[in-house]
Amino acid sequence: MEHTSLLERILRGAALTLVVIFFMFPIVWIFMMSFQTNETILRIPPQLVFEPTLANYTALITGKLTTASGTLDIAFMRNLWNSVFLSTTSVAVALLLGVPAAYAFARHKFRGSEDIAFTLLSFRFAPALLVLLPLTLYFQKLGLANTYIGLIWVYQLICLPLILWIVRGYFEDIPADIEYAYRIAGHSWFATFRKIALPLAGPGIAAAGLLAFIFAWNNFVFALVLASADKQPVTVGALAFITSSGIQYGQISAAIVLSITPTLALALYAQRYLVEGLSLGAVKG
Amino acid sequence: MASLELKNIVKRYKSQTVLDNLSLTVADGETLVLFGPSGAGKTVLLRLVAGVVDPDEGKILIGGEDMTDVDAEFRGVGMAFQNFALFPHMTAFDNIATPLQARHSSQSTIKAGVESVAKLLKIGHVLSHRPRALSNGQKQRTALARALVGAPPLLLLDDPLRNVDAKLRFEMRLELPRLLADRGATVVYVTQDYKEAMALGDRIAVMSQGVIKQLGTPEQIYREPANIEIARLFGDPTINLLDVKPSRDTRGIYVGLSNVQVHLPGTYEAAVGRDCVIGLRPEALSFVDEGTPGAIPVTVEAETPLNEKIVTLVRTVRGREILVSRPAGTPGQTEGKAHIAVDSKSALLFDHASGERIGSTNVVSLRNGEAA
């Protein structure tokens, strides 16, 4: 126990509180808004005390949005499922393709390997909107527009470079001698990849997967252009809350709370594993 | 059992030639030490044999079989790395077990194999630990156990004692020869420590800049080094090297050291009148009384006791510094004026320009793989 003066402890506490309030305020405010009606939200001045209501959540879950100008059907739960499905599948496909590719780029310097790796990274440089117009035309010709397969394919533009470059770095950090030792012990290169490289790069793969998942989840513009209502994720689906009779702040907040819950839960779960894994990576040889 | 044969191996990294047309044969059951400064190509050579690096030219034969294009897992060699290269996510037991697992041995065979080699290397009590929980010495023994457990006919040890403390290194230097002899395996051992090389090698190959400069028994390397560089690398304290120009008189060839003529036995005809360097091992010099024939007057500068021996730095009248070594407990001069005598039988003569040793005795000198 180190000795710190009372004043120092108070100042430190105050500073920490300020930081937490600053960063958590939007989340807390959205959380509170999700339990209010549009009227109480739009009160001036805003008030901290209100009568909570679950109406927003009921509306989202039943899919019936009641506004001043009548009842609207919204597909929020469908959108949420789309988000989960699209993000999970995209990350799974990207891991399946990206991790072996990252290993190849890290361990085998073949002709043009750097160029290919850089080309894959350059997918992230192009503004999405610039890519979208020709992509839409192609997809319509190929019959991929408004299909899950088409969307998952396009999501690889987001996930694959990310996973490839992060995981490659982790593979490169594994001393080659460790893999040589396993080969010399009599194991095939594939066994070496599975039993040595994959477990040792595990934390890196998890981190890259998590990051790719968050990027895929938050994607807006690809899905906006390439998917119609029944394939749209929550990010696009949220547009439905801007109705002819005004913006439904209550429902938007509830929708945000519901849609950040999976990523938040995943991040919290993975965080423990990530920290543990990263400290393992620090010990070499 | 397996002999090892390397034929005209060439390895280049970009424009740099790391191994230059190197040939080497290691007999079945022999321990060959690859000795040389870092960057000499020792480790690359070992990796070529292990099969994790491919040669640009040449052939590698293990047990008479051409293994040049065979993948590492099928070569059946055991290797211990300088940095240990233990698998950090496995326990010491699993680390050692990997060569047996690759052969799909039964669980009981694996357990018995690992435990017997662990007992031999005194690491039985730490088998359940992960590498990061092991001390350096335990890591080194685990790495060695992993190399030994499969009883490979060819063992490659890449400076396994480099990263362990002096006490353990000394212990292992005593233990290893017996351990290796018991196994009956052919061993290629890489080191930068000349004492290790002398202690472990049946033969020593001295490497420098990708070629083998000299190949011979420890005795030959020490007594008849092929050049100045090798003479300097073997021996502690290092050999005294003095510029001389041999002359001839009625009694034979002699060199002048501080106006004293030291006659050299042996045939050094070719050296007469040439610029040479004489190499005198510190233990070939001794303090003598004034008036002894051939005594060279010197001034004692400093004295360093090195456990079993005492090393004295002396200065000749011409200002050249010489190290004299004598066993601890024997009388010697500790300060002031003194006289030293040269045991000229063990003197070595080198050509000044090329650094090559001059002499008629049976020096085994290898250049580009050809026995001279």
C-alpha cells in the first residue's frame, strides 16, 4: 500500500469521475431516453426524473410503431437478426480465409507476396461510396444484389484486410525457431500451423476477429445500397424511426441499447481473454 | 546410427555468401564441434542439416541417404536451439513429448520415454511447469531432453550452453560428453566457447566466413593452429604474438627476442628472412634466474590470479607486452625486473602477410573442403 495524501486521493477521484462522466454520459443518456416517451424526452429543460415506460421496447419487439399519424410496421427484430447473422458469418468467413493467408504472408516470402498483401490492405483505402456504384451494377448483373451471400462477400472488404494484417503481425512475432523445433520433432507443416502457430497467435486472432465484428456490425453504407428492407442490418434499419410525424427518439434509443448490447457483451467477454493472451505473448522462448 | 556428409554446400542470402562450397564428413557416433565467431555460418549449417533451411547448391547425406530435398520432419534428427525454442503454451512434459507424439507412440510409451530422459537430465520435478515458470537452466535441460527423447541417430546442438550461467555451463560441460557417448549418436555441436569445443569434440571444425579453416582433433587445433586467427581463438589467456624475422646461424634457425637469440627446432627453412609472427603460448613461457641461457630480461607490469593459474603481464626491453602463465602455487616474479625463458618446442611461426602457419609438421589444413 503506497502512501498518498488525502488531497491527492480526492483530486484523483474527482478527475476519474470527470473522465467517466464525460465518456459515459451519452450512453447513460440514451439508456434513460429509451425508457421515456417522446414528449418527456423533448421537454425543455430536460429532467432527470421521469416515469419510466417500456413502451419503446414493446414497440420494437412487437414491430408495431404507434405514431401520431397512425401505426407503422417496423422490422427492427428482423434487422437485429440480420446484423447478427451478417457480422458473424462475415467474420467467420474472413477468419477462415484470412488466418491461413496471414500465416502464408508471415512465414513464406514468395514472389509478389508483399504486393498481394498490400493490395488487400488497399481495399481499406478506397472510399466505400466510390466502390459501391460499380459494385451495385455488377451485383445486379450477377444476381447478388439483395442476397446474404452478396452482402457477406462485400463485408469481406471490411473484415479480411483487418484480420489479415493484424494476424500476420502476430504470426511474425512467433519466433521461427519454435516452429522449426516442432517440424524437426517430426510434425508436418500443417500440424505445426495447427498446434503451434494458431494457439500462439490465438489472442491476436481473437482481437482481430472482435475488431472485424465491430466494424462489420457498425457498417452502414454497403448494406444501405446493396440490401432491401428484409436483409438490412440495424444500422440501416434505424432510419425507419425517422417518420413523417417526427423522429422517434424513444424508439431510436431503445434500438441503440438493443443493438449495442451484443457487441458490448462480446467485448466484455473477450477482454479478459485478450488481456490474458497478450501477457502470454510477452513471454518468448 | 547415422553418419553425416555435406558435399559442396553453398548458401547465399541475397548477395551474401554465407556458406561457400563447404564439404564435411562426420563419422557415425562421432562428436564434431563447429567452432567459430558469430557470423561464421555455423548455425546456418546446422539448420541446413536439420532441413529448415535449404541449400542453394550441394548435397546433404544422412546415414548415406540423400536428404537434400527431404522435409525436416522426415530427417529423423534431434536439435536443441540456442534460444531453447520451447513451446510456451505447453508444459515441459508436453514439450519433451513432441517427438514421440509425432510417431504416434502410445501414451504409456510417451510417459516412460519422457520420464526417463527427464530423470537423466534432473528435471523430473518440473515436468508439469510451463516454460515461463522454468529457470534458464531448466529450460536448457528441457530443450536438450526434447532433442534426446526420440533417440535420434543424429543430434544437432546449437550452442545449447550459451544462455545459461557459468556454473551450470561448467557442470554441463562435464556431463554432456558422457551423456552423448551413452546415446551413441552422431553429434554436431555448435559453440563459440573454445573450452566447450575442446571438452566435447572428438574433432573440431573451425569455421570463419562460411568456410572451414581447419578440421582436426582438439589437440591438433591447439598445438598446430592453421593460422593466427585460430591460434588467438583457442587458449586463455590468449597466445602472445610477436613480429619477428627469422635468421639462420650455425645452430639453425633463430628469432631475436629482445636481443636474445631463440633457436627454433623443426624445419623453418622457408621462413628465413621473411616477415613472420611468432606465437608463444603463455604456458610455454616461464620465469628463470638471471644468467640462464636464453633468458630474456623483462619488467613485471601486473599479475592476475585466475584460480588454477597465475597470469603475469611483463614488458620486454623493447616495450613489447607478453603474458606469462604459471600454475598457481609455483614461484614466480611478482614485481620488478625478471627473466623469462621460452620453450621453443611449442613456439608457432606464422607468415606475417597471410597469417598462415609456417611449418613442416603434420598440420591438417582444409580449404574449400580439400584436405591439404
